[in-house]
Amino acid sequence: MKSHRVNAKRSQLLLPAILVAAILTSLFVAGCTGDTDKSVNEGLPDGLYAKIETTRGEILALLDFEKAPMTVANFVGLSEGSIPFKNKDSKFFYDGLSFHRVIKDRMILSGCPAGNGTGGPGYVLPDEINPSLTHSSPGILSMASAGPNTNGSQFLVTLVALPELDGKNTVFGHVISGMDVLASIAEGDILKKITIIRRGPKAQNYIINPDMLNNLVRATVQKSRGQQSTDIVLDIAKRWPDLATTQSGLRYKILREGRGTEKPRMGTPVTVHYKGMLMDNTVFDSSYDRGEPATFSVGQLIKGWNEALMDMRRNEKRLLVIPPELGYGSAGAGKEIPPNAWLVFEVELVSF
């Protein structure tokens, strides 16, 4: 299926989001340059703003720091030089970068130190999708990335409404003045400087440092995992409403009753037929496809399998829905099973 996510080309400089904390604490860049020009601030309501100076003129954007706190913190920190970054020598990351790509009647893109869509700040951040922030009009500020959870420094500004980006690219602000300047920007024009303007107590207290960004990254990851887990549980209940659930969280349904009363114990060699799938029905392993069952010892398998097998009888067949903590957890398994994946198995206990 074709993805509508706006891509920043992948680079070897991009790192897993789990490493963000290590990166941000291994370096430190001090400083904060909130705008103090009263003529600029005059008349603005309370809020956090970004004055974007370009070779075509100025654009003023309101940043959604309460709805997208991590993404805005990253943008502000890079703008003010208050968080560490790589791949650029100056203190202020965005100053002097180009608008490296302009897609006519759709968007402009900037924030790439390489100038070609492959660069970033030396780390990546997770997505921070807020359903109330959408690409519903011209002038929306949104992150450009190379795929899920690969945000860095590159951002886009829409020239028209682009609802196909909703849920894929992280929105973090919108233009409130300078739309004529935005519309005039051509590929290769320069982003001369970004000045952050703070109005009101909340914005005045919004001072970015590495520890703050680290904490926001952790909170965003935890929230995302919690929401994903909730969505998956609801999907499971809809697809398999008659599953039984054990105390550990293993879900199962008996598809075929077994024979006898004997059940395997820990350490018992078992011969099984099985098919393993992700929640989107992608098959990652199948003994049926290989044409012969597999033999394992109970206790040498993932926890969900061990628990299920010790409750099964000969010739019994079950559907298993295994949560990440009973499967491969945050590590995943190779390219086939991503981190924190729920797993679906059809398991047939042939003999033991």
C-alpha cells in the first residue's frame, strides 16, 4: 500500500529513538536566546512563536507547545542552540540552511544540514501525533521524516491542506503571518534565522535543555506504547471476542480438543505444527509451509508458548494471541518481528 508520509531521505546518521537519551546526555550546548524585541512582541497574545527570517521575508508561526511538547522542544532547542546536535558547526542549527525542496502547490521543506534531504541533527525522535493537530490548511508546520519514528530537524510547511499526511507526519505549529512570503519561497532560498518569541507565563517558563527533552522523549514513547496497546486490545476483542485470557495475559481459543489427560511439563520435548503471524496477518514463520512439524523442548521457547503447551493435550490445536511481554518484548526478533509486537499463532500439539 502506498504511503503518504513525507520523507526525509534516510541517512546513516539517523539513530534509533531509544538512543536519544544517550546522545543528549553525552553532549551539552548551553544557551537560550528568547526574543526580547518589544516591537516584535507587541500585540501578540500569549503563546510560543517562531519568527522565521528568510531571503524572501519573514514568516511568523505559532508553536503548539502544549499539544506537541516534545516536537516543539526539539525545534526550539535546535533554533536556540540549547540542545546538542551534530552535522553543523554553528551554535544555532537552522541558521543559514536552505529550503532544499519545494513541491509546487503542496509544501516547502527545510532543516537539512546536508541540503539534499539526507541530513539531520545526529539523532532521531519518535512521532508525536495529536489527533487535534491536522494538515487542514496552508501554513501548517509538520515534521518531515524517513518513516515512522525517524524525526530529526527537517520540517515542512504546507501550501495547501494535505489531509493525507494526518496520522503520519507530526504537526507542531501553524503560520499566523507571512503567508505571502511562504508562497514565494523557491528551492534554494535561505532560512537566515529562527527567533523564538515567548509571550505569557507558560511560554516564558518553556526553557529547553537536554534533560527536559529527554524526559519529553520518554513520556512520548510511553504514551505511544500505551495507546498502541489499547488499540490492539480493542482490535483483538473485535476479531476474536471469545478468547480466554490467563492470569499472565495470554489469550487463547481451543480450535480442536486434544486426546487424553496428559500434558507436557517443563523440559518435555514436543512436536508441533504452527503458523506465526503479526497483528496485520503477516506470516513470519510456518511449519505448515515447510511441510513438516518442528520439535522443541518446553522451557526453551517464548513465555507464551511455554505456558500454552503445558496446558495442551495431544492433538490439541489452539489459537494464541501473545502480548509482547510473553513474546519477544522490546528486543523483537530479527527483521520479521519488530519490538513490542503482539503475536498470533496457530499451534497444534502433534506429539510429546
